[in-house]
Amino acid sequence: MNLASLCVANSNTKKNKSVVSDKETSNCNMTESTKTHVILLSCGSFNPITKGHIHMFEKAREYLHKTGKFIVIGGIISPVHDSYGKPGLVPSRHRLTMCQLAVQSSDWIRVDPWECYQDTWQTTCSVLEHHRDLMKRVTGCILSNVNTPSTTPVIGQPRNETQTAIYQNHNTNNNKPTAIKLWGKMSESFGKICCVRPHMDRFTFVDENANLGTAMRYEEIELRILLLCGSDLLDSFCIPGLWKDSDMEVIVGDFGIVVVPRDGADTERIMNHSSVLRKYTDNIIVVKDDINHPMSIVSSTKSRLALQHGDGHVVDYLNQPVIDYILQSQLYINASG
């Protein structure tokens, strides 16, 4: 259960710079195997995780599916390391648990603890590269790159007739594994090769040296990883010295990003302020809402303030299991977090 795809964004014209064009939207007749298969990866503090974070995943998946060019087969939430140093950041054991509670009813979003388990803080670029490399090692997949699309099938493991297939499809009318089944199978198989960290038994940690073998022939698909973020992260790319140029080149140029704007942010203006964002406009997909959704203004900061002041509106910002855990653990009670 990890990793996946990139994105192709939009045309170079100003009209289509930040939105999916009519031509892209008309590609609904593409077969599943010819579409780009995506796993959305979101990095951040998640301090705490809000309904807005989950909404961002749902809106991105819905929008990408509507283009007719993408299939989102999974989502990964990767909370930042404790040494990130952000004021009021609660320990990762709490943030991981809250994230897990927030997605416990989702069949496609999971929480990955790799960042939190490292010795120190990891860059977003490092997290993306970790998941890409992990996919290669564990599944034998070759992930294509937005600038240099792979000519080798991403999934194409030869069938070993002497072994029992990892995935058994009982539908006699369709025995060909789909990308969605692939994500489910990866989740199941990774569970068999995981080890558990002390006091973190809610989370699994993938053995990077493991190999799932060649018992299954998956449908040949293009599989890529795409960074999912809000417009606030996009805006941070424009702050001088905050991001290394080399990291931005990899994040936007090699992987690509999908942006879900928050609170009416002008994403076109933001992109025009960064030479790297302008250079890789075609690798940026901006999710457009016909109507601004209430979740687009929900933030962890508002949630913490609501908790500190006993504001009943906190139920609009956080899932109830998350609220229950926060109260039980006495988190965010004072102004320092």
C-alpha cells in the first residue's frame, strides 16, 4: 500500500493554465489501462487533522476522475517529524493516532508513519522519493516520470503458474486485476511484510527489503505519485529561501502536484510569482470548485483555537473520534498547543 502516480496538468495557454481543458474532459472513453493511475500523497503537520484535509483528498480524486485521464487508486497521509520545530506541534504519536481515526472509515486513504519514524525531519522531496523508491523495491514496479514517461509497463509481473495468485478474483466474467484491486492487494500484501514499532501498534511499517514476488500478472498500467497540497503550500514556494530550488525542481518537475485552493486563493497569481512554478505549469493541476465548499476554509489553526476556547464549532472542523481523542489526551488545551 504505497505510492503511485504523477499527473499531467493542462495546456500552456493562459485560458487552460490552471484548469482542465474541454479536450481533457472529453477523454472519458479512455480504457482503464490507458489512464494515468495516481496515488495522492499529502505531507504536513496534521496538528490536528481536520475535515478539510479529508475533503481535500476527496475533491482531488473527484476532479481527477472527471478529466477522464486519471484513476486515483489510493491516498497517503504522511505527518511531519517531531523535530520540524513548529510551535505547538504535539508529539507524532498523537498526530498519527488522530490521522488514523480520521480515515478509519475510508477504503482508499491510509496513514504512513515513515516520516515520524526517521531520526530527524525529512524534506517533502525526500518523502516523495522514499515512496517512489519503496514502490520499486517492494513491488518491482517502474514508476514513470512526468518529464520522461516510462516505456516499460509499470505493472507487468509475469505469472508464475506454480504458485497461488496473490489476488483471487471470483468474478468469472472479469478475471483481469484492475488498478483499484491492485491498491487493495498492495495493502493486503504489505500487511504481511510489516514490522511494528513499540507503542505504535496501530501503524505498520513496510520492510523495504521485502519483495512481493511474481505470483501475479497485473494489468499493465502507468503508475505515478502526485503531491496533494493546499494553495498555502503552493504559496510557500514563492517565499525566498524557504525551499531549495533543487527540491522544487524534483517536486514539481519530476513528480507534479495537485492543488486544492483554500479560501479563494488566486493560484494563477501565486504560480506567476515563482520561476519554477511557471516553468512546470503543465505539471500542476488546480482543482476548481463551482461553489466554494465550507471545508475549504477549515484549518488546524482554527481547530486549535476552537478547542482552546471551548467553541462548539469545533465539531464542524474535526471528526468526532478525533475530538474524543483530543479531549481524552488533553491536547491543545492551552495557547501553546
